Amino acid sequence: MKRVAITEGAAKIVRQLKEKHGDLIFHQSGGCCDGSAPMIFEEGDMYLDESDVLLGQVEDVNFYMNQDQFEYWKHTHLTVDVTEGRGSSFSLEIPLGLRFFIHSRLLTDEENKLLSK
């Protein structure tokens, strides 16, 4: 059971970004400037600390969420998707005229039990 997944369309963009930029990370902060949207950065360009929770990987890219945001989202399954449009962030997909966003659903009782172990 995974907390985070990715659509094929978003995975295609991640692969394209990896070819251009190398190792990447996703981060979702919950702050301003599209903070509730997942942002993708070159690994090392985003300062991570003990307040960031590793939720899993999509396309071999670690997906982190700020701990405060995770408290609100810990009972949800997240799916990274992509759409046309420009966000107001520094995420690497923005120059492509695209932006990542999240589909979420509540975890089932069984999924909650498995993920809380």
C-alpha cells in the first residue's frame, strides 16, 4: 500500500524533467504560492529538514510533505496529476505551460491500519 501515486500523463512529464534536470524531488508544503500543489525541484534545490515527511516515491522521485500539512492529509491517498496552465511557483514544469496537482481520496480503514504500522 502506497500513500502517493502518479497518473501516466504526470509520469511522462516527470521522466521528461528527469532527462533535462537529473535527480528530482516532489514537495508539498501547504504554504503560499501554490503551496497546496505538489512542486518538483532538482534534488538539492529544496531545503528539507525534520519537518518534512517522506510519503513515498513516484517515478523514482521522492515525494515529501511538510509535517503540518501531513497532519491534515494523513488519512488520504494522493495521486499526482498534470494539467495545462501556469501555477505561480518555482516548480520545474511551469515553463512547459503545465502544473502538477493532486487528486485525493480518503483511505479505507484497512489502508489506514496498514499505513499506520
